[in-house]
Amino acid sequence: MTVPIRRAALLPNLNKQIPPSLILSIRDLFAEHGAALVAPTCAEPLLRGICRDIRLLPEPALYEDVQLLLVLGGDGSIIEAARRTVGRSIPIAGINLGRLGYLAEIEPEEIGLLGAVLRGEASIDERIMLDVLVRHADGSETSFTPALNDIVLTNGPVPRLLSFELWCDGELVEDCCADGMILAAPTGSTAYSLSAGGPVLDPCLDCICSTPICPQSMNNRPVIFRGDSVLELRCMQTRGDNVVHLSVDGRETLILGRGDIVRVSHSQYRTPLVRVKKGGFLSALRHKFQ
């Protein structure tokens, strides 16, 4: 970022306990730098008793003419902000009110770091996103908002073995019998994929990682594919009356039918994340793992 911030959208996660002192500190810091703040109309109950000089706007007017999205929440809140603003290329800065905070790197007590952001002195990480398209057996198609984290194939709320095929660029990679499959962007490598035994990827890489969930065979291992690969999940089958679920970034879900094909590829859109701390991802990884 080389341009000072003059207008930003404040996006609080209203399911979190947000200290009034944090809102006031943000307001004062923005006023000190001559920058304006707007917030969504749903934040009115939160802001009503704290400060009234933050303008409330409905979507999508909220995102017009803003140079920054300031998210108060955890990594999930940042993923939601990225989904809501796909294609707008608005940098996102996160103040961590969650647990780990791989994406929301600024802690509440580090609010002063926002000064560098407002002066245009912060750096930007461009994170790849993944397009998801389901081709149904009847010829129809279902598309989703691009994913920043991952696409997950499962057998529903009760884990049961699911058989499927993974294809890459028209070539069969593996037959798999497992509780499911995770196709993760590099940003999502520290999420569900990591818990399922997948590798940690530098989030600025251009690649896609497949991670089977509790595979029946030891031969089914995580695989890292080039970013321009087109991956497909085919021949999904389950036992009895169980259904196959597809989840995109944990927000959009779809029940798949027999003969459906899930197609995952590199999206034209990217998510710009603001970085203000030295050491970047490796430093964050070291501290979070400790």
C-alpha cells in the first residue's frame, strides 16, 4: 500500500464481545489520521452507546469508495469479508478477536499498528481463491462464491466412509475411500486440512492441496497440485440413505446427487490481505504453533 487511507469500512463480528474501548481507540486513531469510518447498518446496536460519528450504510453501498476493510473478529470473519467483496480488490486488515488469528494478525492491544496502514506504509499479500462448479447429472450447473480457504466433501454430520475419484486435468489421480476430501487453497492449509494431516503451505504460493479425511488406505496421501490445475471429484458414492455434502469455505453447502462432478480451479479473483508485522507468515506460524 502506497496511498494513505481516507475512508474505510469497519466490519465487526457481532457474535463477538467487542470492548467499547476498542471501538473508541479505532475511532480516535482514524480521526488523528484524517480518515473516515463507515459501518454496516446491522452494527447500529453495537455503536449506539459508544459513538455516533461512524456513518452506517447498507450493503453494497458500504463498500463504495472505501480503501480498506477493517474486520473485528477472527479468521472466519475475514473469510466472510473476502467473500462479500469478491472482485472489488479492497485490502482487508483484521483485528483478532478469535483464537489463532493466522489472517487477523493485529491483536487488540496492538491497535497502534493501524497507524502504518492508514499512512499507506503496510504491505499486501495477494491470496489466491478457488472457483467451484458442480456439474449435475441432469446437465445443470451450480456455482459458488470463490473460496479463500477450502472445499470439503463429506458424508454428512455422522462420519461414514465415502468413495470417490480425484482427477487432475482430465487424468485420474486416485480412487479414494475416506470420510471425505479437502481441497485447500494455500490460505486454508492451516485450517481443516492441517487438522486432517495436510501440509502447511506458504499462503502466497500458487497451488491447490488435496487432503483425504481419515482415508481407509495408507496410499491415499495429501497431494499438492500446480495453481493452474483443474481438479475434479467424481463418482461420489455412499452407503444406504446417506447423502454427500459439499461445503465451500464452511459457508455454502450443497447436497450432491449420483453422477454429479465437482470442479475446482484457480479463480481470477484474489484476496488482498494487509500485513504490518515483520516476519510475515513464518513468524505468525511459529507463534501460533507455540
